[in-house]
Amino acid sequence: NKQVIFKDYISGFPTDADMYITTSTISLKVPEGSKAVLVKNLYLSCDPYMRPRMTYTTDSYVDSFKPGSVIEGYGVAKVLDSGHPNFSKGDLVWGFTNWEEYSLITSTEMLIKIPTTDVPLSYYTGILGMPGLTAYAGFYEICTPKKGEYVYVSAASGAVGQLVGQFAKLLGCYVVGSAGSKEKVDLLKNKFGFDEAFNYKEETDLVACLKRYFPEGIDIYFDNVGGKMLDAVLLNMRVHGRIAACGMISQYNLDKLEGVCNLINIIIKQVRMQGFVITSYYHLYPKYLEMVLPHIKEGKIVYVEDTVEGLESAPQALIGLFSGRNVGKQVVVVARE
Ligand code: NDP
């Protein structure tokens, strides 16, 4: 059983030397009397929240990785054997698994049976999995959007951002996204239908840049990056604007978080800023599927993935998120069936 092991706690940017590949043996049968599920992992998801798990903390909504242990993460898998009444051999599932070929999953609360396979299976790491639900709950529940509003999305070409932009367009909003390369800016405008997009790395004055794209101000900011961008947005918000604090990837590799200077605008502009963790919104998953599956089938929502092959490629793929190497949702293919 090939595995990706987390070496030890880190500070700063992760490197592929912080993980290593090893091989162990695993029985392909669930132990007698156990309620565990034995799965073959097919697709693994690289997600930014995995970086904070590489630093020791007791102060987060998710535990730190254990040095010397296999990396945990979201994935799509096939059930090979099950002691649990809700799962049987042959079922396809998505949820929490491990970065290895085969996993014995003892906590099955975060395992969801895959309802339909007439879309690519890997979508359950992205649009039909945790990032998709994040975009849905974050946009519709946290941002309370209305038709015609001015919406700004950062890290807009990624797993979550590309969907937020498309949801906002479907509702009839004016949508601008930012991303870190020309290729990504082109995707935003030409594939995902954003009204405008810009490369934030080429902008020296973010406040002025946002004023250019939003002369009348921003109603909704879907924040994936935090830091300087959030500070610039605060100066550009409209009265009664909303900010969904989804992620702050610009801060995940810093030992000391950057200060945000313009918070007073939350009072001046009567802005509502709300953080959220997607695990509190899983009850919305059936409703989300009902909305998104027809849109996917009719081609009204598209989804771009960045796929690498093999467990050996997983460490590089994960660290690539922090330099923006991924174009779309970062997926690792372990096996196709
Ligand atoms: P992405 O697929 O968007 O990948 C991360 C992207 O972030 C990179 O491609 C890069 O794109 C951008 N990025 C990296 N470093 C920086 C930086 N210093 N400043 C600005 N942008 C940077 O990731 P996801 O869509 O999966 O996640 C997006 C955000 O949502 C993350 O912050 C994540 O933690 C958060 N999240 C929160 C959840 C919740 O429950 N609250 C659940 C899921 C995700 P670029 O080239 O544009 O720089």
C-alpha cells in the first residue's frame, strides 16, 4: 500500500521534502466485528486548508497532521469491503480518506455515497464535493446576493472561485475576478463568463485597481485570500455590503499574520463580514446537488480541473497551490477504477 507520509511540523512555505512516499501492507478485509469501511482511493483532492494542518496547533477547527502519519484529505474512493450497514462493496464514495492506495476508514461520518456517475467521478473532489458546497453556501447563504449586485471574487480561477463567479453570473450580478496569471485571467473572462478579470500580481495599487473595476463600489466580496487584498476591498465596499470570509491563503505560510488597517469601513459602510467553515453546511448538500447537477448537464456551469497522475505527484501538487501553479481544481489521480 503506497502512502504519502507527513514528515514533521513546518513554518513558512511547504516543500515536497515535507512529505515522503513509503510502502506498507494492508489487509483488504475489514476486521471482524468492525464498522469500518475498506476503500480503494481513486482521486485525491489538494486543498489549501491542508497547509495550516502542517503546523502544530490546538486552536483550529481541524487537527494538525501527526508527524510520521499518512496525510489525510478529501477524496473519491471505491468500497472494497464494509462492516458498516450504510456502505457495501462496489459503492463509490467521497469524503475524508488518506493519501494512500487503500484506506481502512473507521470514522465514516464524513463519507458520502456518490449519487450519480453520469458526470466525471473526479468532480466529487471539486464542484460536487467540498469546494462546490463551499462556493454554494458561501455565496447564497453568507453573501445573501441579489440580482444586479456588484460582486468581486479573489483566487477566482480556483476550485471555489470559478464556481462563485458562475453562480453570481447566473443570478444576474456584475462579476469581477482576480487571479495570478494571464492564462487564468483569460479563463475567467472567456470560459467562466466573468464580466471583467485582472492579474493582481501586475497591480501596484490594489485600492485604485478595484476602484477602476468598481467605480460604484463592491456589494459582495467573496474572500479567498485575505491580507492586502482584503484591506483594499474594505476601502471599496458599498453601504450594506457583505464579505464572505472563506479563506485567507495569502496568510497560511506566514508566521505572523499581516494586519488589516481598513477595518473601520465595516462601520462606516455598515458592512456585514462573516467567516464560515463548510463542515457546518453539509445539510445543504442535497439541495446543492439539485441545483448544480442540471446546470452541469446543460452546460450552464463548467468546471476546470488540473490533474496530476500518481500518488508520487501529490506532494508537488499540494505545494503548487501556494504559488498558484494549479489552473483550476487540483486533483491527483491514484487509480481510475
Ligand atoms: P484554489 O484552487 O483557488 O488554489 C489556491 C489558489 O490561491 C492558487 O492557485 C493561487 O491562485 C491562489 N494563491 C496562492 N497564494 C496566494 C497569495 N499569496 N495571494 C493570493 N492568491 C494566492 O483553492 P480553493 O478554491 O480550494 O480554495 C480557495 C480558498 O477557499 C482558500 O483560501 C481556502 O482555504 C478556502 N476554503 C475555505 C473553506 C471554508 O470552509 N471556509 C472550504 C474550502 C476552501 P493565483 O494564481 O490566482 O494566485
